[in-house]
Amino acid sequence: MSCGCFGGSIVHRRRTTAQATGGIDEQLLRRVNHFSYNQLRTATDDFHSSNKIGRGGFGTVYKGVLKDGTEVAVKTLAAQSKQGVREFLTEINTISNVKHPNLVELIGCCVQGTSRILVYEYVENKSLDKILLDQRITNIKLDWSKRSAICMGIAKGLAFLHEELVPRIVHRDIKSSNILLDKDFNPKIGDFGLAKLFPDDITHISTRIAGTTGYLAPEYALGGQLTMKADVYSYGVLVLEIISGRNSSKANLGGMDKFLLAWAWQLYEEGKFLELVDPELGEFPEEAVLRYIKVAFFCTQAAANRRPLMSQVIEMLARNIRLNEKVLTAPGFFQDGEASSSKKSIQSSAESTSYQISSVPVTITHVTPR
């Protein structure tokens, strides 16, 4: 429906909105909460740098305040969609109808000229990476109860996207900066479903490699094989990041040129898993932490078909059950541009293609031939 928080008659607003969106029929506009560019410019103080709260592969995010006082997050999309306005609004309508406590809610959009802007609920504690990796700067401590609840909440959000929605949504870029925390530190997954909005020459779509160093599943990075199990892999890495308080994208861990997953597996094999735990964590239940570490390894096994569904992950985390480590195989991880496990290289149909995997925490986009 049309937004009524900026005043003006309903008829006038609908007429103005229809003109801005190319005369799309009112039935579609009523299903999508549409903001004008001027409304969002006013809400963000002309997209002032002081209101900038994040930047990702899709664009820049600003904090905004609507005329009725509602705080929102306004994402200006860097990529220009080549979809028609009707198709774009239809996709926005689909995504905005996806509701779950552990997903960031999309409340509206702006489609005006070449502008494509998304309006989300504002999440108070911003992204997990800022708190997790900069605890001394933010002065926010994440104890085990918070960290375990964050792991569980993310798992529930992914299970909803993978197993309850029709059609299912594969996120493709699960990482700490895409996890937002509300005032009670409940996690919310952001940027889900955005790939549906862009054509094949834009990043973050199924025909390209899209993700972040340290989180990429081997079969996806090398062969472009995108399934929900790629998200499961990224989730496993994220759990290790939450437990260790370390950046999974940096390759100098344990005094060796290793990413977090490879280092964690080495500690696990050596029976030194306690060395993985974040010193800032304080007291923690060793048995529970070890169980979460094992679940992370089940999620990051080199062979995608050996990884659990997210609903199974929830069960493994929620129930104090004995995990069968005998069936646990080595994880797949990246080193020097190659995907491998700690025991042998992973064969892939894309082995002949050279993918440069940098240790710098940047988004990787590499064209995969159709």
C-alpha cells in the first residue's frame, strides 16, 4: 500500500507514485509500500555521510527517520536493475512478504527513474562483525548465552529460507556483516533474496561466484554449483567465527598462513579446541562449546552431500545429544587459490579454471560460463 506517513492526500500520492514508477497499475502499487526519492532523501538528510551505517556488495545503507518518527535503514542499490518497473516491484512484493523473526524485514522501496532503493526495518545493534570483532571498541561483551543464541537464531532464519519458503531462497553470502543484531541481540539475516532483483551481468546472482573470502563452499567457488548446502558451509564458518571472535577472511591464524576453518580443524585434530575460544568470552561451558564446534565441522565438510540441512543443525544445537564424530570428515577450505581438504584435493569440473582467492576480506565475483 502507499505510505501515508509524509502527509498529502491518498489520491495525490497514488497519482504521484504512479507517475514516478512509469504508470504501473494501482493494484500492484497497493501491494508494495512505495516511497518517493524525495521522501527518502528527507529521511536521511540528503543521504548525509553522518547517517551512513554500512556498505556491502549491493550498495550503501543509511539510517533514516520517517516523518512519523519511525527509524529505517535505507539501502541505495549500487547496481542498476535492467528489469522493468513492474517486474522489479513484483520481486520486491515477494521479498517483502517473507516474514520471520530472524530475517530483516523489507518494508518498502523506491523505484524512480534509474533509482532503486530498498527500505528496511532499522536494527539497533547493527552488524555482528562490528560487535564480534571490535568488542574492545564497542565495549559490548558477548557472553556464551548471547553467542549461542545468535548461532541458533541464524540457523532458524536459514532453515526458514531453505525449507519452509516456496520457492526456496539460497542466500549465497552468509557472513557476520550480513547478520544484524536487535536491541536484545537477536540475530536477523539481511540481504536475503536480493539476487532475484538483478540481471545476469550484475554480481550476486546464481550464474556468478558471489561471496566472501573464507566463507565460500568449495563446490560453489570452483564449479559454480549453488545449492542451499553452500549456505550451510558459510554458516559453519560463521559459527567458528562467533566462537573464536576471529575474522574468517584473514589467513594468518595460529602463526600460520591459514584461514580460520583450516586452523580450527587442526586444533580439533590435536585436541586443542580450547585454543580456538575467544579470550573475551569469559566463562563458558566446555561441553556445549565443543558441540557447537563439531556442528560447525559437520556444516563445512568438503563434500556438500555430507553437510546437514539447517533443520538438522537446529536439532544438533538444541538437543544435548551425542554427535557421531566417526562420520565427520575433513572440511573443505581455500588456500592459495585452490579448494582442498586437510587430506586431499577436492575434484571439481572447474579445476582447470584459476580462481584467485585473496586473503583480503572483500567480496569475490568471478564469471562462471553458462
